[in-house]
Amino acid sequence: KIIRINSSHKNYEVLFIDDIYKLFKDLINEGRFLVIDSKIYTIYFKEYIDSTLIDKQVFLIDAEEQNKNIESSQQLIQSLVANGVKRSSKIIAIGGGITQDIVCFTASILFRGISWIFIPTTLLAQADSCIGGKSSINFKNVKNLIGTFYPPDKIYIDLIFLNSLTADDIKSGIGEIYHYYLYSASRLIQDFHLKRDQFFSNRSLLLPFIYESLSIKKKVIEIDEFDRGERRKFNYGHTFGHAIETLTNYQINHGQAVSIGMDLANFLSYKLRILSKEDYLSMKTFLKLNFPNFQFSDFQIDAYCQLLQKDKKNVNANLTCILSRGVGKLEVYEMELNHENQSLISEYFSTE
Ligand code: NAD
Ligand code: ZN
């Protein structure tokens, strides 16, 4: 199975494979530079790499949010340059969204752009972030403040990697996939609901759902690559979710925070009378499964609203967010963060 993406930068493709070790051996033998998530290295590749190649041809990244910064990129550039990287070299990134962001950013600025290939290892990266070409780097505690658009040449997806993910990582990916389905009213929604429990024990069942999620995203990024129109609707759950991630110091992962964010967006849509109670509750039934342990009672609403106010997508004093009129009916909404609306946000967190 292949998904081809047209982009103004270059066209690229996603290939679904099931023989990662063959590909890996070829890449090593071709002398490619590899940047690998250190956990992935330990679990999957340690015995396949001559240890003398570490820090020469193979570089390891500790995938932690605190490391997704300019310093990591600078260090990577230093290592690559010290080992003879050229304008014509290719860098291979193997890992989740953090590895992707660091390598994508680095590849986009080194020699004003050097080609790279991505092998995503988390459900979130396979079903969402691997396409779209964005890199996002944190700066002085502000998440994703710096970034570039710079797609890889190729993406290889092998579901083997999903086997070592925690249940929370799977929930994170489920949240992100569901967000695409709620955007597009995908015909797979019912099946996704039905199979949800089985994903945790049989991860290969996720294949058609990953394919669908990427296909939905592909259609939109091809018409709005740079986030100026339709693609902004993908921020559904994200504006509210990012602020939860930041406030909890990333104790909650991205897709789980986005699930709460979508539920909050739906709650506000219902309170603002654009979404029926029935639709709100029916989406909630599924969304809630993604954040069973979130401590709503400890949540600091004031600090939360202040964070929302600072969101980079805001215009004037309003909060630019995505609300829902139902499945497949999202809209960009300018919400005043006045007393009334802050009370509604407060109500959401206190009644959960
Ligand atoms: P991650 O890269 O943050 O990794 C999470 C943890 O899982 C790490 O400890 C990592 O070592 C580990 N891990 C990775 N793959 C594994 C596997 N197969 N088995 C076991 N452990 C594994 O994971 P993520 O959730 O994919 O990425 C989140 C990051 O991606 C955030 O920083 C977010 O901002 C970013 N993101 C970027 C985009 C984009 O378009 N550039 C989109 C969405 C999210
Ligand atoms: Zn996301």
C-alpha cells in the first residue's frame, strides 16, 4: 500500500512495509546517517548495529519533550558535520514525533535543506505526524514556538514498532486518529468504536485505520499545505489540548490531551447551542475512554485560561478555536475569553 502526497516543496510517499530489518541493513550498508530514538535502538536494533558506528554513522536521541529544542538540533549538526555530512547526504530518522521534529528541523536548515527519510515508530507518528511536513521545536518552555515546513523524501511504516508501545501511547494515537474521523465523518467510525478494545492486544488491527487517517490528512494538506484555511480545522481539540499538556508539564501525552480538548470543544459547542446534547454525549462516550485517569479536580482553571489567551493562533484578544456542529461539521470560531466563557470552561472541568 502506498500513499502519495503532492507538496509544493516536493512530492513524497508513504510506503507500508513488513520487513524493517532488511531496509535497515540496506541503509546501514549504504552508509546513511541514522538518527534513532534511543529506546527504539535498544529494543529493535542494538544487535544489528556494530557498536563502533555509534556517534559516527548512528546517532541516538533521548525522546523527551525537554530535549526537543535548538540545542539538540545544534548538537546533531555538530555530530553530522564532524562525520562528513554533505549536501548530497540523506538522514534517516527512526522514532516518534520528537525524533521527527528534531531531525526534520535539522534537515531543513543544514545546507539550507538536506534530504531525509522518516521511519515512524509510535501510533501517533504513523497515523498523523509523519505527513504534513511540519517541524516544531520548543523554545524557552514555549511548546512548538519555532519550526519549518520540510517533508521527508519517503516514509516507511512498519507496524512491528507498535508492539512495544504502552497502553497510554496507543490511547494517544487513538485520540489523534479519532480527531481525523470526527473531522471527516469517516465511514470507519463505527468499526473503530467496535474494535477499540482489541487494538491493545492485537496492534496489527490498526493498519486500515492508520491508512484511513493518513488519507484524510493527505486530502487536506494537499489543498492547504500551509495552514491558512481548511487545515486549521485539524486544530480541533489541539488549542485546548496543548494548554493541558503545558499545564501538566507533559504528564499527559499529546493524543490524550487532544481527546480532552475535543471533549471540551464539544461541551462549549453544546453550551453555545450549536451542537445537540445527544451528539455531545455520543462523542463523549468514546472520547472519555482515552483519559480515564485524568485528575479534573486538581486542574487550575485560571492558569489554564491564561495559557489559552497566549495561544499563538489567536487574533486580537479572542481565542481562535475549532467548535463542532456534529460529526464531520467542524468550524473555526473566534471565542471571546470573557467572564461567561471562562465560566463555561470552569464548569467543564468541575463537572467532569
Ligand atoms: P515521542 O517521540 O514523544 O516518544 C514518546 C516516548 O515513546 C518516548 O519515550 C520514546 O522513546 C518512546 N517510543 C517511541 N517509539 C516507541 C516504540 N515503538 N516502543 C516503545 N517506546 C517508543 O512520541 P510521539 O507521541 O510520536 O510524539 C510526540 C511529539 O510529537 C510531541 O513533541 C508533539 O509536539 C510532536 N508532534 C509533531 C507533529 C508534527 O507534525 N511535526 C504532529 C504531532 C505531534
Ligand atoms: Zn496532534
